[in-house]
Amino acid sequence: MTKPIIKNQFASDNYAGICPEAWQAMNDANSGTADAYGDDWWTAKACDALRDFFETDCQVFFVFNGTAANSLALSALCQSYHSIICHELAHIETDECGAPEFFSNGVKILLVAGRDGKIDLDAVAHTVTQRSDIHYPKPKALSITQATEIGGVYSVNELHAVKDTAARFNLRLHMDGARFANAVASLQVAPKELTWRAGIDVLTFGGTKNGMAVGEAVVFFNKELAREFDYRCKQAGQLASKMRFLAAPWVGMLESGALLGHAVHANTMARKLAEQLHRCGEIEIVHPVEANAVFVRIPQTLLTGLSVRGWKFYTFIGTGEARLMCSWQTTEADIADFVADVTALTARPTPA
């Protein structure tokens, strides 16, 4: 069978391959043997590298994927009779197949609206205070996404407003950081300013979308909440026997600066893609481009034509809206190819 020629796609940053720095680190970790289940040099080194990155003494765990990271982190914040407040488009609500509720033994997720995927704090206050009787699942945690599901980025000031609301109602704060590196790159501030200094108790830090093969970090800034979290990971099938291969890429990417460097590149490519698509009269940019996502409204005929030409992307935020994601692997040539096909499909025939 002939191997198909696969173009770089804009469907998801998960489509991208393993970046050179992560690949090299895994290769380095493959030399000789190492202690199993996280008792190895690479895992210790990765934990220390993340502590340096955040400039604080945090507790770090590595799991295979984002679903496990989010679900287990949230389970550490709540009892089964509690509830978690999040945005109505949050990944933990729309794309985790009920895993947060499953791993927390039935915690209720309560939804609020908000522009650009950011929670409306007045809606949070209403959700907490509308009932206080024993029949209502008591709100205990607030989960926000950075960058959001539709590409928005919480500023430092916005995060402090979230922090104040959480403190007012005694809510623990979880941040889904599947694209946290892109948010840091967008705001150009120290990671600590977007996490523990903004009251975040636990961050699920995405590595896969930024160039790693597999693996996310669960970072507890409130170390008391990490008590026996290792047992949660084991019970959920997330304790890797060869943990060094989850941990080593973090070492390679943090020490080389590639983790933020790749995020800067992906964000830059997204802005360039948006700028060029904006010139195409039949495509509308529907959300601000603040990280590595471009959301567009495309006529169905153009959507079909692009699909015929081999382009893939998701259309899940309303009819006609498509999400275009850029990654560490996206090039200006990829953008040019996509825009050329858009231009060809939208060109009006010359009158006879």
C-alpha cells in the first residue's frame, strides 16, 4: 500500500507530530534502564523544571492525557455531593464524556455563560447563591480554561477578578491549561502571574498540543489538595510504569525554551492565517484571535469545496463556524496553500 501524502492540517494542534526537542529528550531517556513508576531521575528533573518555570514549590504529577488530568484534578477538589461551576463551552462539560463526574463519584457540573469562552462572574455569583438548601449540590470548585475553548485568553486582571469571586464564595480554583503555553506566549507574562499568584489551586498543563507525544502535567499550587493524589492516578490507570517517557519531554522543552517558543510560533501562525483569510470576502473571523485558534464562518459551498480538496477542520461552534488551529508545525507555506484553495474556490467566473 502506498503511503498517502498528508498535508499539514488546521483541524487540531493534536494533528501535529512530535517536536524535535521532545523527541530528543525521549531518545535521551531511552539510554539504559531507569527506576519504574516515577522513581527515576527524569521525573524528578521534570518536576523541578516545572517548579522553576512557575517559580514556586508546587506538587507535580504526570498523566497520559487531558481527560485524566482534568477529571482527577477536579476529583481532588470536591466531595461527591459538591458541584463544579464552569463555562457552558468548557471542555470538561462538552468533551470529556462525563469523566469529571465519573472520577468524582457523581459531582454535578453547573454551567454559566460568558463572552469569548470566559465565565461571567455575575452568573457565577447567581449560581452559588440561588440556593443554599441541602437539596442543591453545594458549589465547591470553579473551573476556567486558559486559553478558552473559542480562543480567548484571560488577562492577569481578569484572573484576579475570578480569584476574588472564588474567594468570596469559598470556591477552589481549577485551570484547564491544555493550551496554557499559548496563553503565556500571548500575554508575555511570567507563568506565575497566570496561576498561583492569581489564586489557581491546580493547573492541568497540556504538553501534547504543544509538541509532545503524550502526557499532561497536573500541577498543584495548593499542595494540601494533592494529598494521596498519587493513589487517584494509580486507581485511574494513569500511573505510567515507564514514567520517564512522560516526564523527559518536559525537561527537554523547558530547558531549551521550546515549550514557550513553539507556542509563540503557533500563535503567530494563527494571526497570519486570520489576516490572510480576512482579505477573503466570503470568510468572517468570528472571535478574537488571541492564541493559536482562528474561528471562521464559512459558506457551506466553500466548506464542501475545501473538504473535497483534502482540508479537515471541525465545525462544532454553531452552523457554518469552523475552528482552524495552528501548531508548532504550521508553516507559512501551509497557510499559503490553504488560502490559495480558498481564493480559487471563491473566485467569481469572468463574464463571457
